[in-house]
Amino acid sequence: MKKIICFFLLILALNLSAFAQALLPTSWDFSTAQTPGPYPTGWTPSGTDFYTTSGNPGIACKFLLTGNTLIINFTTTPGNITYDLKANTANSAAYTSTFLVEESANGTTWTILHSHANLSITAFTSFTDTPLNNSRYIRFNLLVKASGNIALDNVTIAAAAAGPAQQINIKQGTTAVLNGGIYILSSAVSTITPTTFTVQNLGTVNTLNITSATISGTNASDFNVSSSPSTVAALSSGNLVVDFTPAAAGTRNAVLTIANDDVNANPYIINLYGIGGSYATEPTAQATNLTFSNVKSYTLSASFSAASPAPEGYIILRKKGSAITDIPADGSVYKRGDMIGSAKVVYSGTAISFTPNNIVASTGYYFAVFTYNGPGVYRNYLTPSPLMANVTSLGSMQPVGYYNGISTASTTFLADLHTKINPHTQLYYSNYGPAVINVFASRDTANNERVVTCVYSGQNKVYTEPFDWTTNGFSREHTYSHNWMPTNPAQLLPEYEDYHHLYPTNQNSANATRSNYPLGEVITASTTYLEGKLGLNAQGQTVYEPRESHKGDAARAIMYVATCYTTVGGNSWALRNPISSTIQYGQDQNILKKWNYQDPPDAWEIARNDFIESIQGNRNPFVDSLQYACYIDFTTMTKIAGPNVPCNAEVLGIRDNEKINDLISLSPNPNNGNFAINYFSVTNKKVKFKIVDILGQILLANEINLTKGTNQMDMSIPNLKKGIYFLEFESDNNKHIEKVVIQ
């Protein structure tokens, strides 16, 4: 037993959270579920997700893949375990998987408590199982995934009813102190501070005998048991007093061992974490060797070597674009998403690897890792010389040769583009939350909360994980309206569930307002919500206008759907005109083509295209090439031969006072920084000219004179890196944008 105690004390010194068991009774309805946590004490999900499922008023735990588990570790003899289950399948198919409820005394050897195979329950059904007295672990386990998924909710493990035998339980005040758990004490240096523990006997007949209460460990001399009961009658209690007199400032650790005759808890061990003065002992070393892996346009992972001697934890900060100069303050516990100056907390805990969220393309990220010791208000950070490193996310991850064989000069261009992106992997509309919101579209904000943005209005919705559509008043908007689809009202089809055109929006103030109306430019607004508005366009038609930064995204999503599904099932995917009996007009493709150039893909949209390809298996070609839109007539879904490129000239471009259309293009593109501006017009024009990087930073601003013909221009900027840039030309309050790729 002494060896076990010493080993546990070593672990305690390394990690305060190394020991976590639930006190019975314990329950969880998953309403506080978060990925990747924290979870209730003693509860450990692995591979599971959290979602709202039909027939359930709240959040449930979702088991989707073979090997998904939920393990509950508890301290004392269990009573009954109750839980609700529901089998979820697509198209009312049978659920053919095997889902187990298992028990274990040691967390290693498992036996089946209840096997649920080929469940036929389509509504939540309650179950009750009775574990063995010596079980200390319960595991919910999706052993074999064949079809569908399991929803688990309202799990409760009761405490076994007290029997006649003596049973020890210890509290400090009203808080239970678990056997093998940690109790934190503090006192001024050289000052005695007593702590009174209540020793309870939960047995109904036998007396509990206390043989001894002793102190051992690194700083045992700072602690003293000044009072302890020798016996505790059935259903009674007695006081045990520990005096803490720290000899020095900082962390002072010891172990309280209570020998007794409870056969299930002898000895009863409490790990004493003492603080002399204000803070725990400051770490003496920082972590080393921060390296990055899996660097993509939409994600990256990082790991580092643990500090030696080991601290109790690490806090990791992140900042875009420049090195971190801010430091954490002693006595403060920061949560994921909190800001420390201009840097954001990515993680705080014991892990030596992390995966930050909200990564977008071609962006520099700087990280700083600080070590710390101490819990809560006693936390002490080592701030000099933190571990620091930076990494730049990838630009577009369009695979080399992805569009090989596809030529805008070909008469089969549209058919070839369609064939390239269809078929693809069909995902679940219902799984969009965990698949996209959790992993890509949301980002950390203060107090360990998250935020997701309504793409139409710009509303930033702050929420506590997991993200629930109904609770947060959001929806998965079909940019290519479901009502426009020739397969409407059918669902569970690839076009309905295609993630390339699904975006999060406010349900009542944006999605319902847009309804089935086409997108357009509002001249007279009837309804506005933040940056989105509904109203009449220049032709007197009711249209919905999203915020400026989403116009191009929406246009490319609509053009993608029309191209991806054209001819499928013999249906026409041309932009419907009229849309309905009450909307006697259609979606203006010229508006889409205008927005395509006016709002070219930014770092977020480029990353999103790459991310969706990683899970759906196809790309949105209009994000990869602005010019593709010029070669398609979306009102007939036919190839346009010899169009103007860029094809925004009639509705955007630079115009003279006589409304004569100008045309600007670049060649070659991509290039190494040297290119020609091709300008065709009947008149010369002086224009304002900017070079803007993908983050929106202006690298160069000037005025240039354009004359009919080819204007040679050397794009040479000191330290210009390879990547995507935008050239903005502005004249007479009209703006023209060209994307240029520097290789």
C-alpha cells in the first residue's frame, strides 16, 4: 500500500486532474456537453458527439462509429443504472448494429451488463440495469457499427442503499472528499490553519473503528492531525482536524491516511495540496520543441516536449500575424477563448498536444506556451522565456491536376465540369452541426464558449457547446433554395444534403425572411436585420440581399449546385423562372456573376472549400476559378461560347460616362510577379489601383493611366510571398477586382 501511495503522490505532483471519479449518485443529461470537454467528473466520452435528435427535447449523446464509448468511473458501490436509448437510421431502415452496456471492477476487464443488438426502437425508451457490487466502471460501447447510430440520454447511476456494515464517508463542510481524492488547503507562512473533516459512518448497524490517522509525504512536517475519532457509531459522525502550518511559501504536499475497518475503503486516503502564502510554487522550466503537423488550409495540429521538471499544466496562447507579447497573470484561471491582451487562449491543461480551431487559408499563426502550477486562485505561471513558434496555414489545397481535361474552350465544358464534381460522398443534413459547425465554422470566444456567424446577417451567436439549432434559433440554410430544386419536396437526397451550399443562418430573422426569394440588390428595404435585408430591387422585384462579405460565397454556392446536379435524374437545374406562383420571376444570374467578382474567395471560403472536399470528396469549382462562371448560362444550363472574361463587365466593371463597357484581364495568371493588364475600351481612363492580400491588407495603392490595349505592369513588392492577391481598380465609384496568383 505504501508503494501505491507514493506513486499516486508522484502523479499528484505532475497533474492535479489525474484522478477523477464520480461520487454516487451521478447523472448526466448531456445538456452541458462540450467537445472536447470538460465533462462531469468521472465521465469520459470517446469518439461520441452531442446533438439534438427527433423526439428528444434536449441534447443526447451520439454513438456513430464502431468503438465510440462513454465510460463512467465512480468511487462506491453502485445501485441501479438507468438510461434512455433510441436507434436512428436513414429512410426508416433497420438498425443493425450492436450496442453494449458493460461493467468492470478495474477498468480493464469488462463484462456485458446489457446487449442491445438490432434495436427496433424509434422513440426514446428507458432501460434499467443492475451492476455488481464491486463494479466501479460502466461503459456504453458501440461494439459493431453496421447501419444507423444510437442516441443515449438521461444516464443515472444510483448509490447502493446503505446496509448494516460500517461504511466510511468523509466531508469537509458540505463537500464530499473522495477516497484517493485531493483537498486543497492554504495558510500564511508559519501560521497554523486548522481544517475540520467530518468522518461519517453510513452503515445502519455496525460501529466504524478508526485505527489511526497519519500524515506522510514530501512536506509531512507542515501538517498535523490534532484530533481524530477512534470510533463512529452507525449513522453518526465525528470530527478529524488537520492543522496546516507551511514552513515556506509555495506548494506543500502530503498524504492523510485513515486506517479503518470498512472493508471497501481501508485505508481512506486524502491527498493534501497545501499552499503556503498566495500562490503555488512557480515552475522552473518551460516546455520545449513546439512543432506543427497536419498543416492544411483549414486545420493544423501542434505538439511539444514536456517541461522538466514537469509542471502541473500548460496554457497556450495564439495570435494572428505577429508574435505574442502578452503574458498570463498569476492567480487567474483562463478558459479556452479568453483573451490575454491581443492573444487568445487556445488551451489550458496537462496535454502536450493541441489542435486550434478557426484556421483559415494562407494565414500566419503565432503560439506561446507557458507552464504553471497550482489550482484556482493559487495558480502561478512561469512567464519569462515561454516556448514560442509560428506556422502559416496552406493556401488553396486544390489537388494538382484536379481540373485536367476540363477546358473552357471545349463544347463539353459544362458536362465535363459536372462530371468532375458529381457524384460525391453524400453526407447527412442532420449531421451538419457536428461535421461543420463544431469542426470548422465556429470559433472560440470568452469563458469557454463558442460563436458561430449567421452568413446572411453577420450576427455572431455565442453559445455553450454543444451547438443546438433550435435552442440557438439557427438553421442550415440551402443557398440554392430547396423550393427551387426540381426534386422538391424530397429530402435525404445529395442535393438537399450537399454541404457546399449549406450555411448557418438565423432562422427567424434571416432564413425565414429570405424564404424562397432570389438574391439581389435591394433599393428599397422592407425588412432589415443587421447586414441582411429584404426589399425591392431596381426592377421592383422582391429580393434578399445578404451582407457584403457573403455575396460572392452565396453566388458561387448557387452556381455550384446548378452545375453539380444539372441533368441528374433527367431534371433541369437551370435557375427557375418563375420561382413560384407568388414569385413571378427568377434568380438573376448577372447578379451572381457580379458578386462572384466583386467578392472573390477570401481565406475563410478557400479553407471551407478545402475542408468540405476533405469530407464530401468534391470541390466547388467556382471557388477555384472565377472565370468558370463566365462560360455557363445558368438560365438554360448551356455553354456560352466566347464570353467576355471577366463576365462582370456589364454590371460591375469600369465605365465611362457614355456607358461604354470596358474590359480588364490579366495575363499570364498565375505568374511570378510580372504580368500584363489587358484593357479594352474606346477611351483612356485614370483609375485608382490597389494590391490587397488575402487578409485584406493593402500592399500598394496608386493611380495608373489605362490606355486601350495592353498595359505592361511589373508587380514587384519587397518580400512579396507566393500566394493569392487581389488587384482592385476603381473609377467613377465603380470597382473591378481581379485575382492574381503569384507562384
